[in-house]
Amino acid sequence: MANGADKAYEYEVALSFAGEDRPFVERVAESLKQSNIEVYYDRFYEVHFWGEDLVEKFDEIYGSTAKYVVMFISKHYANKMWTNFERRTVLSRMVREERAYLLPARFDDTKLKGIRDSIAYFDIRHLTPEDFAAKIIQKITGAHPSNPPHDNPTAETTVIHSSDVPIVLYSVNTWLSYQVSQNYYADEHFVWCSPNFSMRSLAPDYQTLNYSPSTHPLEIYRSLNESVQRRDRHSVKIEESKSGILKRAHQKHASGGIDEQQLKEIAAIVRRADVKDFRPLLYVIPYSTVAGLLKPVPIHLRASPLSIEYVIEALPRQHFDIIEP
């Protein structure tokens, strides 16, 4: 097995790609294999995984047993069932880990839901598969190339594509809050969201700054998940969720959105809810579809003065994806 800094991995790198891009990716995989890199490439394991449940295997590989995942982004990647499953698995892992294990590589400028525009990537349109394999080996081993290729002076190295307009927004709600909105509010959801997944994405040295991370999506997600795992009925985050659900119910009642009986039903649901009903759900919201619904949060209510935060009072279900723990 390949050894990471603090755990052992079955694969040093796994390759996630669309079938249309296989000719390039297969040459990358062969180069890695020839360099004794433990790489997961599907055709290397066709017989090994014969008869296995591929959903479970892919969830293991892309979710935990590969140290790095190289995602070959293209217009084909965005439209495939299996690549979308792999993408969701990677996003779920991003909730649990802050280590840079996702290594995006671009065949074109296709945008993928949940993949932040601030993540550094390689533009491989001007790289040979062998040159790109060398970049992966350099990343895995931490070594510097002794003889970097010079045969293509137009080849681009690492690019960080940035923009003043975010690609996605993140929000965390509880399963119970989601169910109440689905069943009583015509599947329209109240969300407090941010393009900053964590304080680390806002400022790399956030631990040295006097900012509270308690209202950023990653920290909320972790706090709720830990409370559920401990079955802590008196968790502050769970109590906040209860209060938020009831507050919104009263607002809906006052505006005529629900009647008296429905208000009583929601109150009873919250009162009788089990701790597991407050497990966190991460909402991944494409910015372009909700730009007109966003209301900026006043500075004094934000997690930090530097953070960008919005409220959406009625977010239709079709405008976001959900990631569960």
C-alpha cells in the first residue's frame, strides 16, 4: 500500500474521467504504472472487480482508499452517470478532509457543480499524457523534476482561475429542516449560504486571526455531525436548528403560508424528533441559478467581517444538490 503522512492508502492516485477522454487518460495511467505508482485506472482492475458492486467499490476508492484523485474535467465528464457519482463522492470527502487530495485537470472550460473555481488545476490541452503523468508523480512524491520537458513552450502549468462571481454557494441544513420545508412549504427552503466553504478558503492563516468560524458551512457540518454521532440532545447546534425551524414556521403562519393546524404539526414534529433527525445536509447551489434570489447578510451578522454571506428565503429544490454524510 502507498503510505500517506498519517495513514496508509491502497492507491496513490485514482483517475476519474469520461469514456470519450480515455485515449489520453490511458496513456497517463500506463506512464504512472511504469513508474511504479499505485494507480486506480478501471481497465487495470476489470477482472479484479468482476462481480463486485461497483457503486460500493467506487465509493471506497474515490471516497477514502485513494490518496489523490485526478479529475479529468471535460464537457463529456459533466454529462455521465458514473462521473457524476464520482464527483459527488469527491465532494462528500471534501466535507471530511481539508487536505488537497482533489487534483483537477482540464480538457476544456466546463464548470462542474461543487468544484470551487479557486481550486488550482492543470490545463492539459497543451500537455502530452506522459508530461502530465510526470506532473502527477511530482505531486505524489514531492520531488522536483530533474529534467522538465521543454519540447512544448506553450504548455501551461498550474493555473488558478479566479473570478469576482462565485461558481457555487454552500449551505448546511438539518435533515429535519429539509423535510419540513419539503412537506409544508412546497419544497422551498430557507438557506444561509456562502461561497466560502470554510474559514480556510477565506484566509489560509485564519487560525491566527480573531475570527469565529462557527457559521461557515464546513464548521457547521462538522459540529452537527459530531453532535449526532454523540447523540447529544443538548447540543447548541441542534438547539439552534430547532429554534430556526419553529421561527420559520411562525413566520409562515403569520404570512398565511401555513394554517394553525400545520403550525401545531410542525411544533410536534420538532418536539418529538430524534437526535439523528438533525444530521447535517450540505447544499451545493449553483450561483448562476439563484443570483436574483440572494440577499446579502449585514456585516454584524456574518461569521467574519471578510466573509461573503447571503440569505435565500425560498430556494426551490431544483436549484441545489445535496450531500449527506
